[in-house]
Amino acid sequence: MATGVRRRMGVEERRRQLIGVALELFSHRSPDEVSIDEIAAAAGISRPLVYHYFPGKLSLYEAALKRAAEDLAERFEEPREGPLGARLLRVMGRFFDFVDEHGPGFSALMRGGPAVGSSATNALIDSVRQAAYVQILAHLGIVSPSPRLELVVRSWISLAESTALIWLDGRRIPRGELELQLVHDFAALAAVSAAYDSEMAALLRHLLSGEPVDGPFAELIGRLSGLVAA
Amino acid sequence: MATGVRRRMGVEERRRQLIGVALELFSHRSPDEVSIDEIAAAAGISRPLVYHYFPGKLSLYEAALKRAAEDLAERFEEPREGPLGARLLRVMGRFFDFVDEHGPGFSALMRGGPAVGSSATNALIDSVRQAAYVQILAHLGIVSPSPRLELVVRSWISLAESTALIWLDGRRIPRGELELQLVHDFAALAAVSAAYDSEMAALLRHLLSGEPVDGPFAELIGRLSGLVAA
């Protein structure tokens, strides 16, 4: 053996290593710019051995995406205690941590990377969106959402995705500001929808009633009041 | 000739006809459920003749998508006169007309259809988003947008896409309500962003100052005032 000290890894251990190496490389460059040769070199093994564990680049890409999706979904989990605005703000912090860590990989995936359009990739992206949706409903204490609430939550999730993508393109706005802005956006979209729907209005009143005077939702109300008065 | 009356079409005329037939079929079913045989039958020509004009289903799909993209981009054009809220509301009406007409084709495309992930398809989708972005900036009278204004406009465009997709999935909310809601959402997202950015705040004041008391933005302000007071 060339390295002399390389020990044999089990199949699962080697697969985990290759996924980790791939994700590390995808965090700096778009997956379609990263070759199997580079992944092999970074893992310290030969190119044919990579193909032994993953039959092609697509299967390694999908396995890496699966691990990243599980990682992201875990970050949505937040204890169901304390004001809702603060909970959502903490989740936004962890979401931007993820986006920050996976920059080019996240962009390539959401903008249409090499495996995008494959049914496995689309199903994974949808599973993460669904995990976010389920978490938000649980925090709101809602079991059977109305169509308007479902729309607010799902469309806000897509707003969070696009906000993160636009942020990655140049990082011209401080991410802490965008994390708070997305919390405010949620309240603003809910407020717009509440105009049409008594259930939404009741939910919004409940949500705001539990907010501390120094919480992110109260801050938004203060700002909107100033705007309306002006 | 079997039909006896079929006249010969020129190449471009035949290509246009096949694109029209494909778009008509894609408006009822997802493109991946529509076969070249069906397109040939609906156009009254043989399957090999379809392949004479389009070398494969993907090239016909991309040509159909290109025409649909041009059609949609044209609907964004709106005279630059009168209150901004009313202009945006008219554009939303035409956007939902398009979404309504192209239902399954639009869903398949945006959710990941057969040609999604191809660079040609992604470039077309991006060109439509860019056309929407350019139109909105022109109506706002802005030549060099700040990063926060760019974020508001681009993220609102993605919100409009996701709202339309969620609407198509069951049509459980009247579309007229969603057209107005998206106009309100634009103002709401701008208002949230205005809290961070004096340029956004100035733009928002300018935008609201030109609104009639019965316009959609004034309606939103009234509703938010009620909400803030409650």
C-alpha cells in the first residue's frame, strides 16, 4: 500500500466517509464542478474504489443530498416552549448556518444542479419542505390547517428558500438581518391572509398575544404602526 | 393521402402547429404523461413526421416551453400609468390566467418535469423571472436597486410562483382573492424591509402616496391598522 498506514474501512464507514468528503467539496464548489477523481483524492482512495461504493456520480450526489436533507430537517426541531417569534428566529439562525455551510451545494441543488429533476432528488427536496411545514403547524398547535393557513406556511417556506438563495449570491445583506426579516415576513404574510379568513385572524391574535414586548413580532407591529401612521 | 384534404404546411408553420398541439395537451395533463403518438394524432400527422420536425420529445417540450415563456413574459407588460397597486393587480390577473390555462404543464415545469434541470429549461425559467423583475423595477422607476429592494422583488416573484402552484393543487381558494393577496404581500414584504433600509422606506412612502383611497394598497393599510389596533 502506498500510504502504509491506511486501515481497511467497512462498507458503511467508507460510504459515510465519501459522502462527508463530497459534502465538504460541494460546500466550496458546485457539485457539477467536482469530479469523482477529486473526491477519490480527497478521500485518499482510488477512483475505481469510489465506483465500488457508488456506481456513479449521481448516486454519490443523491446520497450526499440525502444526508444534507436529514441534517437540515433536524435543524427545524425546536422545543415547543416560549414565544413563537423567538422560536422561529432560532430556527432561522440554524437554517442560515446550514445554508452558509453548504453554500454552492445548496445553490446548485435549488437552482437546478446535476441531479435536479430526478425523481429521487425532487422527493428529497419535498421531504425537507414537508418537515418544515409539519414543524411550523406543530408549533402553531394546528392539526387541520385551513387552505389559507396552508398557503401562508408553504409559501413562506418557499420565500425562506429564495431569500437564502439570493443571500448566497454575493452575501450583500447581513444574514442576521435576513433571519429576523423572515420572522417578520411570516407575520406579515399571516396578517395579509388574516384579512380574508377569520381562522387566520384568530390564529394571528393568539400568536401575537403570547409575544413579549421585546420579541420579534412585537418589534414588527411597532414598525408597521409607525409606517401606517406616516 | 388518407385525409384527402390535408394541405402541405411549411416547416415553420408545422412546427408552430405541433407546439400549439403540445401546449394544448400539456394544459390538461403533465407533459411526461403525453406521448409523441398522442401529439401526432392530435396534429393529424404520423409519428415519424413529428420526429422530422422535432428530433425528440425533449426538443418539442423545450420549444413549447419557449413559446409559453414568451407568452407569460408578454403578460407582464403593463402601461406605466395610474396607481401602482392597480397595475400590479392587473398583471396578477393575467398571471393567473396563464397559470389557469397551462395548469398541469406549469406545475410539472416548476415542480420538476421531464426537461427540468436541463440548462435550456433553467435558462428559460430564469429569463421569465428576470422579465418580471425588470418590469417591476421599471414601474417603480428604479434603475439601480439596492440589495434589499432586489431581495424584496425577487423573493416576491418566487412567492407568486409558489402561491400559484399551491393554488393549482386543488384550487381551494378563489383565484381573485390570491391575486389581491399577492399585491398585498408585495406591500407587506416591502414594509418589513423598509424597517431596515431608508431607501426602501422612501420608496414605500412614494408608492403609497400615489395610491387612491380605494386602491389595493390603501385597503391593506386599513386592514393592518385594524390589526395593530386590536
